[in-house]
Amino acid sequence: MEVSQNGNVKSLDTLCSVVEIEECEFSRLLDRPRPLNMERQRSCDERSFSELSIGFSPHHSSRNAENSARLIDHFEVSSPSRRSGFNTPRSQNGFEPHPMIGEAWDALRRSLVFFRGQPVGTIAALDNSEEELNYDQVFVRDFVPSALAFLMNGEPEIVKNFILKTLRLQSWEKKIDRFQLGEGVMPASFKVLHDPVRNYETLIADFGETAIGRVAPVDSGFWWIILLRAYTKSTGDSSLAELPECQKGMHLILSLCLSEGFDTFPTLLCADGCCMIDRRMGVYGYPIEIQALFFMALRCASLLLKQDTEGKEFVERIAKRLHALSYHMRNYFWLDLKQLNDIYRYKTEEYSHTAVNKFNVIPDSLPEWVFDFMPTRGGYFIGNVSPARMDFRWFCLGNCIAILSSLATPEQSTAIMDLIESRWEELVGEMPLKVCYPAIEGHEWRIVTGCDPKNTRWSYHNGGSWPVLLWLLTAAVHQDWTTPNCKTGY
């Protein structure tokens, strides 16, 4: 990736290039199917983009509003929304940007959160419709796409501030109901609290003690490592990652997720609500999103760790875990038509090392919809695998991250894209992009979600549409379709 003298990135590689992957043979991808039929998106293309103007309602204090104004003034010269041509990665590649890009940058600027005069992240949403919601907080996972946009626009300082502030929060004592969390846990989110009397600002972090369901985030630490790698790769500056504080932060995260216990699987055992699916949705066990992020974070960490005594020890442990994790995921989480037929014919109560049905999955547990959903050509990583249980739902984030991290083999990456193409109407349809498919409903919804009214069928995390997931799909398409016969420099 090249960076010009004014700091602007000259390519889109930051989206799909987050870790260095091994030298892989991608020549078989040349036999890929035709690209996605974009005529399926006519509902969006036929409307004028001028009709899609968005109204924003910032959820800021007056102080934040003043700070936002100051930042916009500071970016008067470089802000893409304030001069012709829009200084964005797309415009640098010779394309005429659409006015909506300017609106998007305006919204992104307005979402900035300041701490003692410095931008440290973006709020979850420009929405003040309900005061009790936590949309005014900076979420680690939510900031990542914003951070990538800032990196591509030559504004790495915002990302650096965020990395250092969340790192500082990691070192805080974390107690929930007299129980102390692991030292390496990263916060799910944080907010800036302003004391008007003392004219003083402090950060307040949420490690799960105020979250819905009181579940600590498992994914925050992984996203933090991935973002640190993106910052290093985009800027070419490794000094941030080499700071003793950053090295210690990675060591603490890795100590948590590489610890030995009673589990016989290389995957991570997680509770419901520990990731983007942050409410009870039946993803307890070994959710695909966490396993894919875990794999990607391990690969990033292996490149960021210093080669001192402790760093080398972690690199060795990472290499062993990656080997076992990739084998486990590619063999037991992968589902295509052949594997579906094999599961349908499983024998149960098999014992010994020769057992084919290793997890004692009952064939009658196969849902009827999966036979219609699975195309002749295509496949995907299912949502979960644990004893006597396979969650056959398709989850967007986990499958896209599997492609980006090379957890998926080249053949599996192609198959995932084939599935999305074949099931475009179900997974994308009129408004991108389904977080999972299909939605659960009726009696199953009552049991799995605890009658959660926010997760009714086809809403929120229960099959809801999330436009923010488009960056992952775009990055996955770019990775899968444009890297034949090369060593990708993520």
C-alpha cells in the first residue's frame, strides 16, 4: 500500500488486507463462476440517490457539539465533504464520487467523540430517539469500519487515539457483582463523562457490567488486535505496536484465549451475547463469528509481537493453535451439499477414534429449510458445532471474516460467494445485508430468545438487515476475486 506525502492512502487494500497470509495457490479461483448479477439490485438503482438523503439527529452534549464543530473546522482543507472531488480512496482511483459520499463523511464527522480535545472514536449511531439506549457510546467493534475509513483517508491519528485509550481501559480493575474478570478483557464500549463543575472529563468503560444480559465481550480484544494491524499496515508505522503497553495488551488478550482448560476443541467456548450478536440468540457454544475473529486476530498478533523471549513463546503457541483451529473449522464447521448428505446418513452412538459422527449429531435435527437453502454449487461455515448440536444458520460476519483471514480455503471462499450469489434474494434482497439466515420464529423464538421483543423474526439480530455488513462483503469479494497466484499483503 502506498501513502502519499499528505498521508492519503492510494488504494483500497486496507479493507481486505489486515494480516499477512501464507503463500497460497489461488489459480483455481480463475475457474470461478460469473460475478454477481447486479440487476438484482434494481430497487436501489432505479431510485434517485437524491431521494435517499438521510436525516441525522446527533446524540451529543453541547460540549461534544462544540468539539465536533472545531474538528470540522480543523479538517476544512482535507474533509472529503467540503471540496469538489472528495478526497476519498474512491476518488483517487479516478471515479467521480457520488454526493452521498459527502453526506456519509459529514455523518461520520458528526459522530466523532472527543476526550480532552482529542477525537477518540465514533458513537454507535446518530440517534437520540430513546435516551436510555447506549448509542452514544463508542463500541470497539462498531468503530472498526469507521477506523478503516479514516485510515484510507489519511487520518490515522484518530485511530491511534482510539487504540491507546481502549488499551488504557483494559488495565482497569474489572468487577461484576464482586467477581473479577480476566485481566486481558477489553471493554465492549466506553463513553466520555463531562463534569461541568470541575470542567473535567473522564472515560467510563463497559466490560459487561451494564450490558444487556451482563455478558462480557469476547470479540473486542480480537477487533483491537486486528485494528492495530490495520493501522500498522496502512501507515507503515510499527512504533505504536512496538510500545511496551501494546505488547503487554496483546499478551494479556492472548493469555486469555490461549489458556488451557477442560475443552477438547481448539475453538473458544463462549456465552450468548458475547459478540455482535449481543442478545440471547442461541449462539452459545462455539459461534462462527468468534472463531473466525479468533483466527484472524491470532494471525495479526503473530506479525505484531516482538521477537523477545515472551513474544517468541506466544508466536509458537499461536502457530500450534492456528494449525489445530484451521483443521477443526474447515472439517467440522463446513457445510456443502456433499456434507449435508453425509450428515443426513449419520449413524449415532458411535464410539472410538473411528467414529464418523464425532459429535453425535442426530440426523433428525437437520432443519427442513437447509435442504432448500443449500445450492448445488456452494457452501458456508455453519453457525455452531458442539456435542449433539449443529446450528445450520448462515451468519454473514463469520463467513466474510473466514474469507478475509484465509480460515476458508480458496475453494471454500469461492463456494461461500457461490452461495451468496445463488441465494441473493434471501441474503441481500432489497436492503443489505442479513446478519443471519433464516430467522427463528414461533415456539423456537420463545425458547431461544426468551421472548425477546427486539429480536422478533427478521429484525435486529434475528435475520435483520445490517447495511454496515456491506464493507465485509465488499472486502471478501475483493480478496476472493482479485488475488490469484500471489502472496496477499494484508
